[in-house]
Amino acid sequence: MRGKQALALLRRLVERLRRAWPKTLILFRGDSHFAYPAVMDYIEKAPNMGYVTGLQTNSVLKRLAAEVVEEARRLYRYRQ
């Protein structure tokens, strides 16, 4: 699925959900193949919407996340 297709599907889904629940928070959860800029821009501009998407791992992402990941590991070990 490409960005335009994903966005078209998401818009249709949101329209139907909004008819039934106009003020409900919609949290979109998608894997990395849904992490298109157009999809994320749409969600960021829409009221009462948020998203969590996975990203494919790469060396830059690993480096940027290393400190946060290590802190999470320390907290996990501490709580065990």
C-alpha cells in the first residue's frame, strides 16, 4: 500500500468513525509501511487524533534511540 492509498483509506475510516463519535480521540496505530508523511501530516492536523507507528530499524535510528532504550532497560531491571 502506498501513501496515497493509505491516506484515502484512513480518511474514509475517520469519516465513518466521526459520524458515530464526533469528539472521541482516535489513536492510529500502524506498522512502518503506514509511516508515510502524508498520513502523519493528516493525523497531526486532525482534531482529536494521534498516531503511533513503527519504523524500520536503521543505524541512525538505533544511534538516536540508544540512550532512551538503555534507560528503559535500566528501569525494567530495577523493577524486577
